[in-house]
Amino acid sequence: MAKIRIKPLYIAILVILGIIFLPGYIKFIRLTAKNIYLEMEITRLERENIKLNKEKKRLETDINYVEKVARESMGVTREGEIPIKMQKAEKH
């Protein structure tokens, strides 16, 4: 049975190639992961943008919706109404 001998020159060449290409490969992997994350973020933001555009259009066209939003978010009341603040019960 013949023994396979690896010459030190081949080992040195492999080490040098590893030193040269490994940092670039690691950077490539990181950038690929970042690209995937950013594509997901773009998709999420596009969905949010569509939702906000629908909300904007509804606020521009539906006066009843404007009143509802003003009442819920800012506590706006009509003349003669008395606002009642409700507090959530604390759980022990």
C-alpha cells in the first residue's frame, strides 16, 4: 500500500490561498445575510406604505372616519358632550 505524502509546499500554498480568500468569503456571507434582511425590510415597508396610503385616502375622503380618528386618538368631543376617561383595572 502506497503512502500519500503531501509536500510542505502544497500546504503553504493552501494556507496562503486561505489567508487571501477567507476574509473576502466571510464578507460575502455577511453581505448576503444583510441583503436578505434588507429585502425583507423593503417588503415590510412597502406593505406599510400601501396601508398608510389607504389610510391617507380615507382621511381625505371620509369625514365620518376623520371624526372617529379624532375622537379616539385625541379625545375630541362635540359641543355639549362630556368626555369620560376609563382606566384599565390593574391585575395583581
